[in-house]
Amino acid sequence: MGTSGMPAPAASGSWRESTARLLWHAHPARPGPEYAFLRESEWWPHERLVDLQLAALRQLVGAADRVPFHHERFAAARIRADDLRTIDDLARLPILERDDLVRLGVEGMRTPGSWGLRARSSGSLGKPVEFLWPLSQMRWLDAGEARARSWFGSGIGERRVEVRCRPVGPAQAISAAILNTSALHAPSVADPAVLHRLARSIERRPPSMVWGVSNTLYAVALALLDHGTRVRVGSCVSGGNHLHPHYRHAMEEAFGCRVFERYATMETGVVAHECPEAGSLHVPAEGLIVEIVAPDGTPVAAGETGDVLVTALRNRATPLIRYRVGDRAIAPPRPQCACGRGLPVFGAVAGRSNDFLRASTGARIGPRQVVDAVRPGLDGSVVDIQVVQDSQSRLLARVVQRASPRQEADRARIAAILHDLVRPPVPPRVERVERIDLTPGGKLRTIVSQMADRA
Ligand SMILES: [Zn+2]
């Protein structure tokens, strides 16, 4: 870890901070009471949190029972809200697939008489899904975000820079600015002029927090370091994509602070974020239940990889119960954290379910394995990498490289590494590129697999 996470001195921002704090509390949609609740409940014993979850789950299942789609499935599984006696009974409920959401749409998913803001996922996994976010859900999510930021030393109203997956139009930019936050859309950082402006603004006025998609924050960090600049921001929070070691290292160097990891989905909000004391990922359990399961829906053992299921306890407008979000994760060695908080520990994100290379042995090679073997970063020529496996299992690696006499040798090394990992039918091709295209949400996908199977 780098230097301590002390917030940067807020020399110029004090009137902005006071105004932002005032507006945060005054706004009718701002979650003052929920926030106060969460600051207490994070220290509750685990059992008390489980009781809270069970009560919320019963209400959620009761609401879902009024949706014909859920009602039929609950009837088939012979379970109703009143049958949920312990939190383990959750496992009796059927798993909700992404395809169900796509097929049913908002109209087929919504609880009669409910309303909310219409939100949609980015569609990086195929067809986008739509769902409703009721006001109550938004308040809990906002409160959870504010609590997470407070763990990382960024108080309400302190200046932040956010590089978001979601588009930032004029309305979003203004509402962010009111809260003393500069927001921009992650894909825009691929434009060198935007990147340059962002790096200069962070240098001029270091914020209490830089938050955003990991690969875009890496790009910002490199822009600063290439310029010979190191700044001192309060903390850095990475989300939206893997926090690879080379990303983390460059951010620590450039921003002069600790880098924390955050894992969220568009449909459910934050699923887990790092603990400032112990480094594990905590689930904000007051609003979510997270499971990591084998294909048959039973929990995987500690250290094993499974599918992530999320139950969003605060969204009764379009209930998401045991929703398979499309990510895989490794179950934690222990369910509790050393920090003393009762909030459960998540484990580690392994990647999107289809972001794996398939080796000739049948093994799945994840993004972390590829990065650990290739070791891109501040040393050597390799800045970043993307590996594409086509339907015939042939490999193409795209690498961004800085000027170095080792360029060619590094490409040959990468070809050898990929060949050893995957044993493809023909030798891997390694191409130098100026930049790697980002997804519509601004993510750099380290692995793109066109192999159809999903065992
Ligand atoms: Zn902890």
C-alpha cells in the first residue's frame, strides 16, 4: 500500500463544501435518515443484520408475489413470504436469470401500483435490461455510497472527481457540481484532450477523492506520471472493472494515496467495497444479500469460484431476487472481517462469466491470471493488454506499448506466455496498437472470448 489515506487539505473549497453539505441535507431525495441508520448498523453484530435482512426479504417476497411471473415460480417452488423462517430459506427461491428480465421487460416485472425511475443496464452483455428504481431504493443506495465515501475519508460536500460508466449529460453534470463533484463519462477519457484537461484539473486542485472506472483512472495516472507530476488526493476508489495490480500501482504513484476497490452492478448498485482497515470487501448488507453459488444454486466452498447472485432488498418496484448478475467471484476464506464490523465479507471478483480464455485442457484462464503473467505497468514497454480468443480458439493479443528497445522482445514474450497458458491450435498473434477500444461504459476488457461454451 502507498501513503496514508489522509484527506488532502481543502484550502480553496470551504464555501463550496458548506454549500454542498447544506444542499445534500436539504434535498428531499437525499438520504439523511438512511445515512444516519447505516453509520450505526455497520457496527451491529452480524446476527442483528441478518434479522434486518430477513424482515426486508419477507416484505420483498410479499411484493414480488403480486407479480404473475414471480407468483407462478413461488407456487412451483411451494414457498411464500411467510415460509421464510431463517435467511437460509432464501436458497429455496428460484434463481432469476438476466434473460428473464430481457424477456419480461419492466411491464412484466413491476409490482402492481409501483413506480420509479426507469433505469437500464449498459448492455455490454448483450441486450440491455430495464428496471425501475423507486425513490426508497435510491435513498438507500445514495446513503450506502455516502457511507462508503466516508470510510475512505471523503466527507459529504468535499470535492470529488468521478469518471462514471453512466453517461453524464448537462443535468447529471449540474447535479454533481451542486455537490462539489466534477463528473465525466468514462469513454470520453479515451480522447487525449479530455484526458489532458482532467489530469490538469486534478493537479491544480487535488480532490478529496478520485472515483471511477479502473482503466480510465489508470489512463489519468499515466497522463500525470508521463508529465512528471505526482499529486496528493485524499483517496482513490476504483470500480467498474478489475483493479489490476498495474492499475493500482500507477494510481498510488500518481495520486499519492491509497486505492480502494469497489464492485457494483448497474441493476443493484454497490455490491461490495473495500474495508479501510482490513482490506477485505464488505457487502452493504442492509440493502443486499449476496450469494456465490455453484451451477446448482448451492453455495460454493471458501476459495472456490461461483456465480454471483444478488437480492436487492430495497427495490420492491421491480423485485430482483437471487438475480444472476453475470459475474463470477471467489468465496471468502472467512465470512467476517477483522475490523469488527458485522457487514459480511464478499470475497474477490473473478470476472464476467464470459471473460475467460478457454485452455486446450478445458481450464478457464481469467483476466487476473493473464495480467499476472504478462505484468504490464510502469516498468517495461507494455502499458496494457487485451487478449481476444476467437471461436476457433485462436488468440490475438493487442498491446499498447511505450517507446522502448524491448518492444519486440516483449511481444515475443507475451506470445510465449499465452501459448503456455492456453495451448491454442496456432501460435498467438501479438499486435501493437495505439489504443484498445473501450466498451460503451468505458471499460477495457482484458479478455474477449468468442468461444460459445459456458461450462
Ligand atoms: Zn472490515
